[in-house]
Amino acid sequence: MFLVLTVIGAISGGILAGVFHVADPLIQANREKELKEAIFVVLPEAKDYKVMEKEIDKEKATIYQGIDANSKPVGIAFIADGGGFQGNIRIMVGLSIDYLKLKGIRILEQNETPGLGNRIKEPAFEDQFKGLEIRPKIEYIKYRKPEKPNQITAITGATISSDAVVKNVNNAVSRVLKVFPQEEVVK
Amino acid sequence: MKLILIFISASLINNFVLTYFLGICPFLGVSNKTENALNMGLATTFVMTLTAAVTWPIYTYLLVKFNIPFLEYVAFIIAIAALVQLVEMYIRKSSPAVYRAMGIYLPLITTNCAVLGLALFMVLRDYNYIESIIFGFGTGAGFTLAMLMMSGIREELEFADVPKVFQGVSITLIIAGMMALAFMGFAGLIRG
Amino acid sequence: MADNNQNLWHEFQKGLWQDIPPFRLVLGTCPALAVTNSVINGIAMGLATLFVLLFANISVSAIRKIVPAQVRIAAYVVIIALYVTVADMFLAAMFPPISKALGPYVPLIIVNCIILGRAEGFAQKNPITPSIMDAIGMGIGFALSLAVMGLIREIFGFGSILDIKLLGAWFEPWIVMILPAGAFFVFGFLVALVNYLSRKKAETVCH
């Protein structure tokens, strides 16, 4: 009785291991590609990137250093993760080489309200973050055009989602700034 | 603090039934009487909390340690099926009264999307052990809440004049839609 | 032989209307509601379910004589989980955007009552070929149902299908269609519609 189950289990396990062996490289390649695309969007001059594993506040953090065709660093990119209005928002953030401005953001994952909150993934919203100053921190402003170089305009009717993006980016930036620029840039 | 957030999120804001459509089969099938709904809800919450407690170690100490992530689904579903079987045997032996009340629902819980779903979400969201258990309990509580609300409405509905084509599953779904809309009001309860 | 073919045809077509999941056979409702926010997602989920249904039915039917009764549910569930994992890996490797859109609902095919239901209710009592027809019929019926739900929700929720704008700029999308509430409403009305059409059919037959 259990013999049959064990045989079925063993065969299933074998098939799965085999399929995994074939599929996993493809799955990893897909992930790589997605990551690369996101990094190149937020660091437009980058042609390649280096991965740096750092420890910030006792947690592991992965920072991507974008490099151009001559292997010179053009900025760093990292992921900002945090709650939004309806679930998690995942953002790729690009920081300039002088650590004073954002080079851009790209919303990777979000579950905000369609037509309102999920407009944070539209270019009109994301583009506001290009060249945005990060000190003292990023702010959002409602109904008007930004008045200071560290402000963006929130989406009308989607204040919470816009605020969530701003908060998450600020958090991630302040964490990253704990190890950069004091750290030597990896050659 | 985070634990309370996880609980409120799982039971209200991201209610498994009304936001993620998990647990619909029993939600449609067993929600006609409040007593049944309550029993099913409690039994399911019990199983879900145990499931979190059992599948998390399986994931962390077996699948991840030995680098066999592709066995996740097979391992989880076997764990859930075994768990339900054990719970059923235990209840039948230890408390025939409880078994009479909710024993018949137990086998159904194995195929309840909410149970497997909670194990999958727990992995996706990277909860630690305590967080996972709270999550299991919270999602079960949310499920029970949805069941109770639906059964309350359906009991009232028996006195209403529902058109023939809508009777049964159809009107239940439409009501569920309105409940889902209502529950959307919870979104934004927790900021950030 | 002719009788055999007729039987096969019957097994196939019952999944297309009189026992169509999820509208008549209230099974597989979780994915029906969750991933039908667009046509593509609905079809993809339907095809994935068809794949699992087909191979699970074949496997269960093939081993039906050698699996002892006590462990059959456990055995079926392992088999189903096996094919679902294969389907999930396939999607993640070959169609990453669809894999992302369907997300955790692909592994939830394991507990999709349709598959276990057909395995228990049909494949374990019937030889392989009728089981294949049963699986294909149910699978296609299910995929069609998902496609229809996806179509309705996408047209009214986005005003377009597959990125082709159908309704012009005058149309203000009914956002609710994309939200969970809309899924419930559309499903509810479709069940009512199917009830109505079946009733009509029965009436004409009886006359």
C-alpha cells in the first residue's frame, strides 16, 4: 500500500527534478533580464552593472552599480520595497554618482487601484523622479506643480499611493546612504 | 506591532475570500446556514493555523536547505492532506461531539484553496515562523468572518423573492460582490 | 465501434455545456474569479488547467487498477501536484509575463476541484481514452468560460481587448470590473444566464 505511494512519489520527484534542471536556467535568465532592464531604465547611461552585497542595519542589501562602456560607474540602483494602498510596491531606484539626485525610478510590482493608484507606473509619474533632489528628503505636493527641486506632484485621487512611493523611495535612499558614499566604489 | 498589522491585513484588508478569491467553494456551498458556516469556519481556521505551523519548517528546513524548491507544491499538498487526516482521526477519537458537528467538513478543507494559498503566500512574503502562524490564524479568521456574514445574509434571503435564474449560486455571487466592494473600504486602514 | 465513438463524443461534449465548469458544475471557481481580469490571463489559466486535467486524468486512469483504495486520494493529489509544478515551471521559463500575471493561482490549480473531481468521479472508473475525452471536454469548457469572463471584464474594465481599443474615448472604463467585486458580479450574472439558457433548452425539448 505504501509501496505504491512511495513509487509514485519517487517517480514524481524524479520527473520534477528533471524538468527543474531544464527550466531553472531559463527562469533565472528571465529574472536576470528583468532586473537588467529595470536597472538600465533608472540608470540610462549604464551599459552593464556590478552586484554589491552590503549589510545595512543588520540586514542584507543588494546594490547594483551601473557602469558605462568604459567601465566607469554612472550611479547605483537598488530596490525599494514597502506597503502601498493595496499591497506591496516594489520600486527600482537609481541614484546619481554624486549621491545628490535620483536618476529615475521604475515601478516593478504594485497592486494599486486600477485607474487611480496604479497610475504610479505611468511615465508621467515616474518621469517626475528623474533628477529629483533627495535632500533633505523627497516630498509630494498636491494639485500644483512642484515648487522645490525635491518635490513631485501626487496623482490626483491617488494621494496614498503617491505618498507610498515617496515614503518607500526615501526609506531606501536613507538606508543606502548609510553605506554610500563612505564606502569605496568597487572597482 | 507588525504581527497585529499582519493579522488585520489578513482578516480584513486583504480578506482571503473577498480579495483573493480563496475559499470560494465552501463559501458558496456551506454558507446557507449560520451554524454550518461557523463550524466550517472554525474547522478551517484551525487547519490553516496548523498548516502554517507545519509547512513553514518544511519549507525552511527541507526545501530550502536541500535546494529542492521545485518540490514545494508536492510537499505542501501532502502535508496539508496528512494534517487534515490526522486532525480528523484525533477529533473522532477525542471528542465525538465535536466530530459530529464539524467532522464532515474536514476532508473538504484539504481542497480549500485558502489553505494551500496561505502556505504559498507565506513563502512569497518571506514571513518568519511567528508571522506565518499569525498569518494562518488571521486568514482563517477572515474566512470565518466572510462565511458568517454570507450565511447571515442568505438566511434572510430565504424570505425574499429571488428570481428563479438567480437562485442559488448566482445570487450568492452577486452578494459576495457587494461584500467585496464594502470590504474595499478597509484598504488604507494601515498606511505604509 | 460506432457505439464507442458515440460514447467518446458524449464524454467530450458534456464538458462544453451541460456540465460546463464553472457555470453549471460549480467547480474551479477560485481561478475563474481571480485571473479573468483579461482575456489573455483567462485563456492562459484555462490552457494550464486543461494540461493538468488531461495528464492527471490519463495518469489516474492508467494506474486505477493498481492503486489501493485507502491511498488513492493521496496518490491523485501527488500526481496533480506533479503536473501543476511542471506547468508552473514551463510558464515561468517560456512566458514570464503570463507567469507573473497568473502568479500564485497556477499552483492553486492543484486544489482546483475540477481536477480532483474528474479524477475521483471519472478517471478512476474509466479506461484511458474516455478519460482523455472527458478531460479535453471539461478543459476546453473551462477555458472557454474563463475566456468569456475575461472578455467581459476586459472590455468593460479597460475598453479594449488585447490592447486593441474597442470602445472609443467616450467610454469611461468600469473600473469595478477589474476589481474583485466585478469578478463576483460578472460570474454571478453569467451563472444566471446559463441557468436561463438551460431552462429554455429544457423547455423546448420537453415540448
